[in-house]
Amino acid sequence: MAELISEAPSRALAVYAHPDDPEVSCGGVLARWSRAGTEVHVVVATRGDKGSQDPSVDGEALAEQRAAEVAAAAGVLGLAGVEMLGHFDGALTGEPSLVAELVGVVRRLRPEVVVGVDPTAVFFGDGYVNHVDHRSIGWATLDAVAPAASSPLYFPERGPAHQVHTVLLSGTLEPDVWVDVEAVIDTKVAAMFCHRSQLAPDADAWLGTFVHQRAAGEGRRAGVRYAEGFRRLRLVR
């Protein structure tokens, strides 16, 4: 039987690679938790400087536009804060320096729940390979919370240790918990529309329907109208 998570944490942190990834991956959950009083923070690892199919686009100008889009989406979702780490697109790796950055954020914000990317999900059918930045930030996030952030001898210069209780991994091939997002599905859509640089000119005609259809698919698995699914790791029981 599908398990629904209904309780909102006191503080949550979502860690993703690109400026629009949090809205696409878990915008409903972030909106629901914010509405319930959770202090929700987001980390975006890259600048989004290569997020265009137009070869004439200036990467610096695109990065500035995408930073503004991140701020606008954060306002729609009701986030407590957003941090952009400023890495270049396509350059994320699992180097200790990236893990150390994330450990610093976790120890400073001290979230109960961390939401991120399932880095083990690589091939989606025969038409999509999960982006290297997604895989890299996924592994770095897991390395940061299990065990580095909770172990004081890892990166002691990054602050006092903090134990994350739960990790929820989106974009997974093995979801085992879901969150009902019916009440906030339109908020998720509105947040996604903030990322105009990533949308086709005709997005107004189809994006809302597409988001509803995907959430309805997860909802059928969970027994509700609209849902987002995750693979859960319980680091504290």
C-alpha cells in the first residue's frame, strides 16, 4: 500500500543542480510545506549559464536572468531563502569541495529533512539520460548528509555537526513515499512559469496541463488526485 507523508517538518532544505530543478522536481512539496509553516530553504548549485538551445545566447546574461527567475519562483513558493553556489553548468563533480560546501549549508541551516536528486536514476526509458549535474549534486548531497554533516571530524571548519533525520530523493525510479500536492498544484505551475528562459513560446498552452498530468500519474500510485513521489532514506529512526 502506498505511503503518504502528511506531516510537515519544522525546517527543510532542497538541493538541486539548476535554477528550475526544485520547481520541476518538488515544487508542490515545497509549496505545501511552506504553507504549513515549514522554514524551507533551497540550494541551487549552478548558474544556469548553459541552459539554452540558442547558440547566440550570452551565457552571462542568461545566468543573470535565471538568478532573477529563481528569486521570483522562491516568492511564489514562499521559501525562507535560496542560495546559489555559482558553479558553471556541466562542471559539477563529487569533489570534496562541493561536499564541503553542502556540509556548511546543512550545518548552518540545520534542516530536519533534505530533499534532493536520486543519483542512481540514470536511464529513463530509451530517450533520456539523467544530466551529469543532476547525478553529481545527488551524490554530493548524500555524501554531505551521510555521514559528513553529522560527523564533527569531517570539515570541522564548516560548523558544528548536525544530523539530518530524513532524505527524500526525487526523480527516482523507486519511489516509496508520496506527498499529496492537490492543494498547491497551481502554485507549482505558477513557480515553473517564473522560469521563462526555459520555456517554449507556446508554453502557456500546455505547461499547466502537463504538470497536472504528471502529478495525476503519481497521484494514482498514491491514491490521491495529485502527488509527488520520492525515495525515502531515514537516517534517524
